[in-house]
Amino acid sequence: MTAFYASEVGVSLAVTKVLLAVWCLMSTLEWIRNFDLFKDDGLLSWRILSLRPGRIFRSDCATRLFCTRSTSVVLILRLVAAAALLVSNDALLLCAALLVIVATSYFLAARTWLGEDGADQMGQLVAIGALLMAAGLAAHEQVISFAGTLLIGGQLLISYFVAGFSKLLSPEWRSGHAVIGVMGTHSYGHALGARVLSGSGLLSRGFCWLVILGEMLFPLALFAPHDVLLCALAAFFLFHLTNAWLMGLNTFVWPFAAAYPSVVILGDLTTRSLGLD
Amino acid sequence: MNTIASAFGFLAVAVVLLWLVATLAFQHATLRGVIGPWDVFKVLPSWSFFAPNPATRDSHLLVRDLLRDGTLTAWAPIASFPSRSLLHIVWHPEKRPRKILRDAAKAIRLTRSRSSSKGVTQCSIPYLVILHFCMTRHPFPANVLARQFATVDTSGRDNRRIWITFISEFHRP
């Protein structure tokens, strides 16, 4: 099992870092496009956000740290780190780039306070996991790398299961009305999606149950043969792409996909350990 | 050196296992209240996307002005929704300000429903964020004495239903 993990972790990190870099580039460029938000007359003006609970936010140090110039430096650092992830395979350089992404993600979460989404959360977790994987490779210590694989894969399994279970508890999701309602909004909907789904109660209910069961049962894919697991992940990738098109959730695709290689390793380790392969 | 690295590795695995258990517990509303204050570094994510309450409403921000002659202007929206396009699969920066406004409007509603006086809401950061935005980003003609904002929810595309969820006091520039 150790030899198997040693042979797979390098490939897994290579795929994860590229997908994470795509997310980091995409989300950072979108923040740069919205840079007016950080200015004094913007929605995220530090003059207002520094008033939040916690004396530390009103200190001179925090004011200097979170000013617009520092924020622009942080965003440029993220772009450089993402580019380094794309072009480099050196474990130490990857550690440095991932450390920058983790630190700047914390910076942005503290600076913005409002508006964080699930893509930011998953991106940050994948970056921490990938940092552990790269650190393990740099130190030739598999256990450290495995901690990273476990973190990324575990969080993906929990995220899909919890998303499905929360929907199961909702009467709106069970009846199929949820997807019609969401597609009917301008924030997260799509005119075509709204028209198609509201035209047939059976279709909307079927779609909702497909999402509920698919998300809830995803952890079972860990015990499935390798090819079945790959098919399940391909289906979820398609699901995220559809959400990007219909709901505008474009930044969700890449951090979630970046977690897939870790789930593949965990799945292979599980089936090998249990003799299911 | 290797012993230290191995020890660090096993410690990392133990921490990650604890992290995963805490993440699972954090998804439960009651346990979230207990664990939340301990999550200083905000490492526990919330994974219940669009559930149990799906986002079936759009949030709108409107302003109106009280003029010096005592008349009120009509409510005017200050955020718009561009139509969904294929480009949004790779490039959709508009979602950020919209999500910030949505989060702020939701927080104002929650604060208002949980507090006994309007003063508490008016001192909350989400209220100040929206007020500051309305005061600085919407033109302020010389004949305007004060400004008021409202958050309004709508659902559907053709036969829209409308809910007025919050109306602020008038504020002088």
C-alpha cells in the first residue's frame, strides 16, 4: 500500500496543482476586475469594515495591512503563485506558491468579510492539502503527503454528502420546487433552465432527486471499482460545469475538480485494503 | 531529521482526522453554535449548498431621496442583473458584488428579527456597508436632503412576486 501511494501521490499533486492554479487565476482576476469594491467609496471600504467587532481591526497595523495598496499587492502575489503552480514541478517551489495562496486566501477572507462562497472554502482547503502533499514530497515523508490527500479527499466526500443530506431534509427539494425556484431567479437562474424545468413537474422532481441521491451516495464510490469511481467523478464534473453555465457558479468547477485526484487515491487505497479490486 | 518528519506526519494525519470530524459536526446548527467560537482561523466550511432553503429569490437594493422641498423621489434600483451568458462559465465577476449585497441584506434582516430596537440594526456592519454604498455610489444632487434605502426580494421571471424585506431610516449625506 505504501509503495502504491508513493507511486500515485506525485501524479495526484501534479493534476491538483494545475486545477487549483486555474481556480486561483480565475478568482483573482475576478477580484482585480472588482477592485473598486476595496476603495474608500466601495462596497468593501475598509473605513466601514474596520468597525467590525475586534479591536485588532481598528489598529494602525490593520489599516496599513488592509489598505487598497496592500490588497493590490496581495492579488498580484496570488497571480504569481498561480503561475508558479502551473509551470513548476519542483516540490519546494510548489510549497512556497501554495503557502502564498493559503496566506492570501486568509487575507482576502479577513479583508472582504462578506461574500465568501463555497468555491473560496474548497479552494483554501485544497491549497492546504496540496501544501501538505508537496511538503511530504520535499521531505521524502509519505505520511505528511497522506495527511494532505486525506484532508482534500475527506472534505470533498463530506461536502457532497452534506449538500445531498441537507437537500433531503428540505420539502422544497423533495417536491422539485427548489430547482424551479432557483432557475427562476436572475442571481442563480437561467431563462432556458426555468422554462424547461417549470414545464414538467416530473422533470423537476426527477432532477432534484437525482441531485439528492447522487450527492448523498457519493461517499459509497470510495468502495467502487476504479473505473466506476472515475465515471462518478466525471458525472460530478459535468454537474459543476452545468452549474457554471446555468447558475453562473464558474469558480466552483476548479477547486472541486482539484480534489478529485485525492478521492481517486483514497478510493484505490480503500478497495485495495478491503480486497475489493 | 527523519524521525521528526515522521512524527510531524503522524501529527498532521491526527489533526486532519480531527478536522474532518469537526467539519461534519459543524454542519449541524446546534453543534455549529458550540464549535464556531473555537474556530478562530475559520477552517471549518459550511457545505449545505442551496439547502435546506434554496435561493429562490433575488435581492434588490433600492434608494429614494427626500428633497429639500419636502417631496420624495421614486424608489430607484442601484444594482442590475445582466442576463446569463455562455461566457459566465469562465468569466463572471459580477457575482461578487451581488453576493456581498445579498449577504449584507440577509444579515440586516437577521439582525432586525433578533433585536428589540432599530438602533441595533443601524449600528450593525452590514447596515453600514449598504448605507455607505448607497451614499457614495449613487449620485447626490444638491437638492437632496436625506436618503433612504430598502432591500426587496423578488421571485420568478415573468409574474414576479415582491417582498419588501427592510426599509432604512433617512440618512443625511
